[in-house]
Amino acid sequence: METRTWAREHVPALTALLTAVSLALVFGAALQLLPVDALPNPEALLSAIPHVNAVISLLAIGTISAGVRYIRRGDVRKHRTLMLTSFGLFALFLALYLYRVALLGPTEFTGPAVVETYLYYPFLFVHISLAIVCVPFVFYALLIAGTRPVADIYETRHRIAGRIAASLWLISFSMGIAIYAMLYHVF
């Protein structure tokens, strides 16, 4: 059986598998459970990653927003290009984030305890929750789009999953930039 046909018939299972693997990597890195002895540990690169990821997040916000605008105008080709670009930016962001956090652990908040307790942690909790919830919607929308001709996509739940994914992605990336600002510029 052709791979694309097989994938088309197993989108929910592939979505679950990709989600589980992705979240296992994220939690494994955040809890420093991944083997990292073979990874290079250049301080300049590790120091630059949060700043690079902030730029990647801004670019992703732009590509997601533009992708939504283009599909509303009926331009499927530009929408697809922008959403694939968004996913590529997300994958790059995640790879850099996982690399850094696996080696150094999560960045500690250095601001006042009252801000940490009543602003930073609740904000971080919502950001992380949205990012987690977003993952299966992103994979589902991508798998539907990647395994079907454009005309067949309209008969699926791609539109619903895509709307949810884009909304959660935009909020999560925006909150991530605010967290970056709190960690590296405000406090």
C-alpha cells in the first residue's frame, strides 16, 4: 500500500503518535531526562537561543496570520506555503528550545517573588497548556492537508482543526514572547 494512502487512512492514529512523541521529547528535555552527553555545549550558542527563538516566534506569528488571511481569500497555494513555513519555524523553535533546555534546564525567573507567583507562573502555565493542547490540532491539520487532494480537504475536519490550531498557536507564540521579555528584558 502506498505510504500516502496508508497515512490518509490512519490520520487520527498518526496524530496521536506524533503528539505523544513530541510531548515526550518536550517533557523529557524539560525534566532533563534525555541523554545529552554527546551534545555539544557551546555557551555562545546556548545564550543566543532564547533571542533567536523570540525572532522565530515573531516570524511564526506573521506566517500564521498571513496564512489565515490567504485561506479566507481563497488562495490555497499561498495558505499551504505559509502554514508549512509556520510549521517549519515551529519545528526549528522546538529543536532549539529542546537542545537548550535539555542541557541547561528551564530558565529561572529572577524577578520579584510576588511577580513570579501571581503573574509569571500563571502566565507560564497558560502558555504551556495552550502549547500542549495545540500540538494534536497542528498535526491533524497537517496530516489531512498532506494526504489529500485540495478538493477532498473540504470534506474533512481540516478547517475546524486548522482554526483551533492557528488560534492556539498565535496565542501561545504571543505568550511565549511575553515570557521571553519577562525572563530576559523586564526582570
